[in-house]
Amino acid sequence: MSNDMQEMRVVLIGKSGTGKSSTGNTLLGSKVFDAKLSFNAVTKECVEGRFVDHNKNLTYICVDTPGLFDSSDKLAETALKIQSSVTKHCHKPHAFLLVLEATRFNHEDCFTLSYLQMMFGKEICEHLIIVVTHGERFQSDDHFMKKLKENDPLWDFIKKCGGRVIRIENESNSKQTARENLEETIEKLSRNGKEVYSCKYLSTCSEALAESLANYKGPKDIDKQLQDIQEILKRKLPGCCCCYDNNL
């Protein structure tokens, strides 16, 4: 048997205040990422953390990204930061963890999937895991699923993201269980590292984002900015719907 250490590459995505950085710390088993109780963006640049699991002969590489929709920057600028850092620090990730707080899901969050597809193509849906923090608010897994399904916009969003969703608690007395749940879900999704994200249109997504960043002068509304990026993608990829959401 080979002694080569295998890698499990994971990207953290989400808005500020959802527990994104805390989830990364839970996965890595130490305080690598700056996590504070705040509604303002704490992670402004992409940050990489690592953890070596000698029992599994596995190195977890985790990249924390700037909060979605949190900055005064154009959406295209934040998207390019995230895309560039993933390419540099977490090439061909095995999983994207989209961190949400179920009680804070709002109209703005409904644009998240379109935004991610403009960064990484529709292929990202095959590698997305939705992580709902503050899992102790739900009495059981059945209660958790019941509450998710009662929220129609949230449940529709989860289904579009592939339907993979888990609840975790990042508090100290629950971190080990949360970590085990995250590892199990990531390793199952990636078939123990055999399946990785890739998109043949990634460079085209980059070009569209860069063009929007350079030329868009319209309002800062999320939907208007995303529509601009989507129109550029349609022009660059005529007849192809793999990099944008028709429901935008």
C-alpha cells in the first residue's frame, strides 16, 4: 500500500455571520480562521488552512472565502477573488461547503446559486454540500428536515443545490460530532477523493466576470449585477446554459 498522503480539498462559501469560518475551524480541528460573532465581513480575502489525519493518511486543505454579498465591491470583483483563490490554493476541490443559517435565509440568499454558477459553472451543483449551523435549534434530524421543507424558498434552493444538507453545531461540546459528520459527508460525496470538481468553461466564466467588472455602471442591486454577468455569458457561450441560471 502506498504511503503517499492523499488530499481532501474543501472550499467554504457563505455570507458573513452564518458560521462559515467557525465551520472551517471545526473541520480542521483548530482555530485557523478568524471567526467572530458579527454581521460584518470578517474574512475579506481567501485564507487557507490544513489538517493532517494520520489515521486516514489524509490531508484536509480548506479555503475560507470572503462573504457573499457582504462587500461594497462589485459582485464580479468578489467572484474573481474567490475563483482565483480556489484555483491557486484549492485546485479541483472535492467539495464546496455552502454554509447557511436556516433562520436567516432571505430573498438575497435565493441569488446564491446563480452567483456560484457564474463563478464555477453548473458543475458546482454536483459538489455542493449545504451546511446549516446552529443545529442544536432542531430537536432531531426529522425535525430538522421538517422545518426545512416548511420553508418553500429554502427547500427549493436546497433541491437545486443537489439536496445534500446537514446540520452541525460549532460549539465546543459538539465540535467532535460536527467534525465527524462533515468528514463523512465530504468523503461520501467525493467517493473518498475519487470525484473532483472541474468545469471546461471556467476560463470563460472568468472572462465574463472580468468584463462585467470593467464595464458595468448600473445600480448595485444584486439581481441587476447578476443579469449583466449572465448576458455576457450568454454572448460568450451561445446556446449553452451551463454557466447561468435561467430562473434569474
